Amino acid sequence: MMQLIVITIAQRPGYVFVFDFFFISDGYYADVMNYSRLASGVFTRRIALTCRSNHLLYGNRVCRTTRVPETSTAVDCRQFATSSAKVDKGRFICGLELAAFNHAEDQGVARLIEAYRVYGHRKANINSLQEIEAECPELNPSNYGLSRDTEITLPGDGQPVAVSKLVEILEKVFCGTISVESGHLETASEREFLSQAFMDEKMSLPTDDKRREMAKLMIQSEAFDHFAHTKFKTVKRYSGEGAESAAVFSEEIFRAATLSNIDDVIIGMPHRGRQNLLAMQLKLQPEIIFRKMKGLSEFPDHVPATGDVLSHLTSSCDLQFDGPKVHVTMLPCPSHLEAINAVAMGKCFARQKSLSKTKIEGQDATNKALCFLMHGDAAIAGQGIVAECFNMSNLPHFAVGGTVHLIVNNQLGFTTPWFRARSSRYTSDIAKSVGCPVLHVNGYYPEDVARAARIALKYRNTFRRDVVVDMNCYRKWGHNEMDDPSFTQPLMYRNIESRPSPPESYASHLVSSGILSPDEVARWKSDVQDSLNRHLKNAESFQPAPNYLDGHWSGMKLPSVSEISSWDTGYPAENLNYIAIKSVEVPESHIMHSRLEKMYADARREKITTRVPVDWATAEAVSFGSLLQQGYDIRICGQDVGRGTFSQRHVSVTCQDSEKSYIPLNHLSDNQTAQIEVVNSLLTEEAVLGFEYGVSVENPNRLVIWEAQFGDFFNGAQIIIDTFLASGEAKWLLQSGLVLLLPHGYDGMGPEHSSCRIERFLQMTDSKENGIDSDCVNFHFCHPTTPAQYFHLLRRQMVRNYRKPLVVASPKTLLRLPAATSAITDIAPGTSFQPVLSDPAIIDKTKVKTVMFCSGKHYYTLKEECQRLKLSESVAIVRLEELCPFPAELLRKEVASFANASSFVWAQEEPRNMGAWNFVNTRFENIVGVKLRYAGRPVLPAPAVGIGFMHKNQTEEILAEAFQQLP
């Protein structure tokens, strides 16, 4: 009988690796169907081969080049399979050297081996608390026409063995205490690589010294927890007990990183086991940990910081093993699980960018910094930001060359058992949505945990993609040491209490093997106890070092606590004109849309040449260009930012013939070094904003902007705003200059397209109600009304000598409002941002009877109504451009300048329970000494109405209310 066999083959000198095949009855055909180079450097060909009886027709160079002629010839298939050539039985079992068998039982053997490769993980002994006899019908030999008594011949020895013996070998390889899921991977090259790496590690045994090293790491971790539990029984520590093998995994990652020439490792992890890693591996002084346990600060006494809880401590240090040093940074984290993931990815991405500035020509910067994330089993399955991060892991402007993920799988989330925490088989299944390979490993077997770490990093370094290791372990205590887990998991914790810990189990194994002695184990424990006792005695007198504002941040200062500083952010007019012209200049081969050419490029050139006041988009472009000229990189990210939500920006121009993007601002001059990165992001808020925050904290010399499509949509990222942007500096002394642009304005677009929730941001600030603010607020909130003001805000972020987040209620209708423009002289040298803008129409202030305060675009509506009512001499409209820090001194001076005014009004578009009213009202009364009358929408449950006539009526009513009861 003739059969056509289609096989994917990887060629290396002396070997052929067959890893993808199927059989088709009848046919006689041999041809090269596909030829490609794998990421690993292996060449592959898609070959059609013909098999007749015991003979196989091989095409040119499709098998062992040293054994098979290059010309097509008939070769005995059995002779090939059992020849004395280098046939590695281990590689055969791993599916890398499947001979092209033509007998039915041989085909069944090949299919059985493949089944174990794909489904073996389902029967693997990876549960650390019990051996589970999992049913896996796909592994039954009868499915492939085999019985357990059938005799077969394996390559390399020629001796017949029963299928039961083969099954025994396959069970040992694929169903042991480490297993791999790779059947879902899209490319054969990845599956082949993982199979090879998996088999190489399975066949590689650690030295006795290596085993002793792993045992010592685990024993030290456990000894640390025992010491802390003895000395601080009532402190919630979130110990690493039950998961001590995580120390082995981390150590192996750090060691392998140095051998891979990785310079930096950025770690994001939750609370459990964090102190163990910090104190025992990342060189954090135990005094700091003990100070926190005693209720003392982790910062020097003179530093104004709120600090954070014990389980959020951080560290940054150099480690050295067998190769060069690697710098490891443990990022601070909030209690919101998995939120740190995106931040760590962003910081890693930015670090790679910084390293690429000085990298060797042609070197891949993604291999210089590694993102290493640790997860809890319940959190990785339950938190939505996890899926968001996996989704952006391979996207341009977000990819970090692959993240190594370790799941510390306690099989329990707080009190929720695993079967109520997810709908999938594994807690790692979310990773398969983007084709991540997954390794499952039993935490009681540290040697396999180390193997998993090495395989993971090898895969990441080869394919530059994420990889997940699911380490199955347990949690000795409840959610914290104060909880009694037996309330809800009595059987589980009866099991845990009855078994030795992973360090005890492994040490006992090594002692029985003669590798360790009981005295050595006891000495390791004693050494840890003695060392920690010394550190504990020093804790109260110990003064933590000021480890903030160093490295890239060494030129930054702490903001003033006594004043609101002003900065000259103007720029020479000739430079601004040049930048404006260059910002719309594209190569002749790059075809701009005809409407853009006329309404965008030509219009901007005309405005500059005729000295017409510039609009918002032009002011933004020249602010970007000026910063680029001064050497500051820029990254602007968000949905539609290249074009702009309102088609106003077009900082990135798409060619109408090729759809390629061109960014004119990156071509201001031939010797330009700074670049603007324009990131049209995925439709995600939380992970993307977290990523941008991570970018912003890596380097102060990069302006990082996140723009919401509409201001209302920031609430999808509220966790990042609350726990990082608003409080990160107070908790961790971590400065960020991140800018949020949130389009805001009431123009009839309904409840979710009108408001950036000004009231929420103002409530989050630490602005004083009864005192004068300074630069030392947690973030700045501005609502600018002119392009010049926006220009100065962006430049101020980089020009000043400290960094603060900036939240801007940015415009929508003002983008094209003729009245909302600025002259070039408004942004020339000597000019700066003005927190308060006086009414430019007032000539004689003694005639003013009413001072009306407002913020944002409502100013232009009020001004138009004021002119219509012919009240321009008696009513002054003053704009608060910056609400936080609250400009109390400037407002006092402004109020004092209107000596005859007796009426003071706060006018806003927003409902009374929203907008700035509740924020400004108390401050005007307490600090400025003015009692305000409110003029705005009434209290509403939604930010805006969605019915057109209601919106129109409300607009008319709030204008009428503003100009009623005037003296």
C-alpha cells in the first residue's frame, strides 16, 4: 500500500527532527513545499514523502545528511530507524526524532508519543498536596491501535519492548513533577524548541553543590519566616511558607539572566513571600523590615512621606553569580493585586529604551532588560488587568521582548477554593489566549522548579515572547498569619499540618542521599537566626538611607513646601515658527490625504507666515518640537492619539498609498537625538495607563502623556490613578511626571462623553482647605482655556527640577474655536503658565461690581453672554486655570484689585454635586475670604443629560442664573 506522509523537518548537521506529520492513503509525490528559517536558527522544510512497503523515498537533504544520499533514492525505512547512527532515544521519546514508520502499529506508536507530548500534563504529578489520578482518554494506547502487550522497536537499540514499557517511559518524562503545555502554540518552531529544552533539562542532573545551594535557599527562607513569627506574632507578614521553592526559581532566573547578558531585571510581585525575597536575596536590610514590624518608618526621619505597609516594601540592588552583574529592581506595589504587572512592563520597556541609547550597534535592547512577574493563583485568573497585559504583550510600543511569569499557586484565594476561582482547568489558562507556553511544576521538587526557570528564560530569550510557570504549592497560614484557615478549608489544612514543609522534605532527601548532613542543616538555620537577631537589635536606632532621586533621577529635587514656583517656559519665536512648519512637512513619496493637506498642513503654514494666532494643535506641536530640540524624549499614548479623537492632532500622518505612518516631528533636523513615540493604543485603559506610569518613573527626561479618548473613560483605570498616580510619591517617594489629557466639556454628547469627573480628581488631591498650597501637592490639576496655557503646561513638566503628575481637563470644542487662540508672543521667552487669568476686557476695575470665577470652556460662553447683556464693564470674568495647587495668593490679589465689587459668583457647566464647586467653595471662604454664589446645573445622578432639548434648556438656565441677582 502506498501512503503520502507530510512531515515538517528541522535540519541540523547529523540530525533530522520530525515534529509535525500526517498520513494520506495513496499517492506518489515528493517535493519541497515550504522552506523557512526558525528563530532558533534551525532550517525547516515542509516535505511530501512517499512510502511503499518498508521503503521510504527521501527527497534531497531531508534526513541525516551523513546517512542519506542527497539524490532521491529508495531507503529501507526500518534500517533508518534502527541504524547505528546517532539516534537519541530521549529525543525520540520527546517527539523530535519520529521515524517515518509505515506499519500500522508504528504509526500508532508515533501518535501515542505525540499524545503524551500534547496531553501528558493532564496526568502530571504537579499537585503539591496530593497525587491526583487524572483521567486522560487521549493517553490510552488503544486509541492508536495498540495494546499494552504489543511489542515495538525503539530507535537506537533494536530490541523489542512492550508498549507498556514505552508508556512507563512516557509517563516518567511527561507526567512527572514537571510538565509542559505547548500543543496550543502556533508555530512548530516553538513546539520543537520547547520539546528540546524540556528534554535537555529532564536529562540534566544538578551537581551535589547545586542541590546544597537550593536546599540552603529554601531553609533560609523558612528560617526567616520562623524568626519573624516568633518575634512578631501579631504582625501580618504574608509569609512565603509552603512556597519556598519560589526562592529557587528567582535565584535561577537571576543567575540565568547574568549568563544571558541581561543588565536589568524588573520585578513585579504581590505581598506573599515578598519579605523573604527582599531580605534573603535582594539585599534589603532586615532592619527596615523590622522597623516596619515595630511601626516605624522605612524612610529617613526628615523625609515627608506617608510610607506604605510592610508587605509593599521594595529594593534595588546588584547581584553577581558566574557572569557579569545584573541589576534587580523590585517595584513597590499596591494591595490591588496584579495592578503592578502593567507598571513593571512599562518600566522594563522604558529601561530598554534607555539602554538602547547606549547599546552596541545591532544589539537587541529587549535582551538587556527582563520583566519578571509573580502572581497568585486566584489573582491571575480573576483580575481583568491580567488579560489586558497579556493582550498587549506582543503589540508594538508595548512588547518588552517577553515576560517571565511565575504563578505561586497556593490552590486557594483568601478563602475561595480553586474550583470557585476560575472556570478553566488551570489558573494559567488565561495565558494561552495569546499563545504562551506553560510549564507546570510541583513546588515540593526544587530541582524541577529550577529546570522550569531555565526553560522559561531560554524560551523567552529565543522567541521574545511571554512564558508562564505554574508552581503548585500551598499557603501554610490563612490569608495572613492572624487568620484561621481551618474555618473554611479544614481538610486542606489538616493535610498541610500533617506533612513536612518543602524545605524539610528536600533537606531530608539530601540527607538520606548523603549530600547533606543534619548538622549542616542545623547550622544554616542557626546562622539565619543569629544574623536576624543582630539586625533586630539594630532596628530602632537604624536610619534608612535616602535611596530616592538617584541614578537617572539624581538631577531632580523634592518640590518646595513653602511656595508655588513659576518657571519661564517660553521659547524663541524663530524656533517655534521653524518647528510649526516642519511639523507638517512630509516626503514627496508620502502621500498626505488631500483634506489634510489643505485644512491641516497648508492652514498651519499660512498661520505661521501671516502671524495669525495659533490654535491648540499647533501650540501642542511646537511644545513637543521645542522639547525634542532640548533633548527630551516624548511618548504620547492613547486611543487615536496619532490623529486625535477630534481629528485635530495629526502628529502622525498616514500615507494614502501605503498606509505607512510618518512623524514629521522626528525629522526636525539631521542630528536630532530625541524622538517622539506616538502610540495608538489598544482599547484598554487600566493596563495602558499602568504601563505609561511605569514608563514615566524610569526616567525624568521623557515626557509621558496618556490621553483618554473622552475624559469620562479614565474611570476604567481608576485603580492605577488611586494607587500609583495620586499616592505613589507619598507612599514610595517615587516621582512621576505623567500627564493625563482628559477631554472635558458640556456640549450635548450625553452622560459618558461630557465629564472627566473633575470633582473626583480634586477630592484625591492633598490641597489644603485652610492653608496655602505649595508645589508639594500630590499632583497638579489644570483646566486651561488657551493654547498658550497648554503649551506652557507641557513644557513646565520637563523644565522644572522636580516631577509631579499633571491632570488636564483638556478641550473639545475649544480646539477649533476662533476665540480660543494664542499669539506667538504668548509663548515667547519670558512667558509662563498663569494659574489665574484676569479678564482682559476690563479696563477700569473700579467699575466692576461683580466678579465671576470659572474654569474651562465655560468662560467663552459666559463672556459671550456678558457682552450680549452689555455688562462687560461691571462684570469681570476671572479664570482659574490651575485648581491644584490652589492659587490662593493670586486670587487674594485678584479680589483685592476689584475694590468696589460686592458680588462674587462661581459659574460652572457641571452639576452642583460635580465639577469644582465643592472644592473651590470652601477654599474661597476659608483662605481667600470670599463668599461665593453658585451658578450651574442642579444636582444630578449622572454627569450630563442625554436628551437634546434638556441639555439646551440647562445651558440657557445656567447662563441666566449666572447673571441674575447682580448689584
